[in-house]
Amino acid sequence: CMATVTIGSGRIEVGVGETIQSAVSRAGQHPDAFIFMISGRPVPMDTVPTEDAEIRAVRVASGG
């Protein structure tokens, strides 16, 4: 089973050895716009998740 990133109602599969950042970028999203959580803990976007990891992307609110 591959790791997956959940963004809203969408899911992105993370390939073996692939970083969260790479998978999210490949799917056409901007990884800088999110905080990535595994088991409720924030992880860096350059994390290579374990095969069965469930990653949740939380959109970062930016003001200006």
C-alpha cells in the first residue's frame, strides 16, 4: 500500500522513496501552501513517508 496525501477531498499517491513535496508538486499543487501532518504531527515537506502513511495537508492561511 502506498502512502497517500489527502488534500480536501482529493488524494495523491506518494511513490516509494518519493518526498511529500515531490508528490504534491507532481499533482499540480503548491506544497508551500500546506502544512503536512502524519498522525497529528507536522512533518517537513521533504519527508519520505513510510509506505502506508496517511498524510493530511492543511492549507496555510496567508494574509497581506
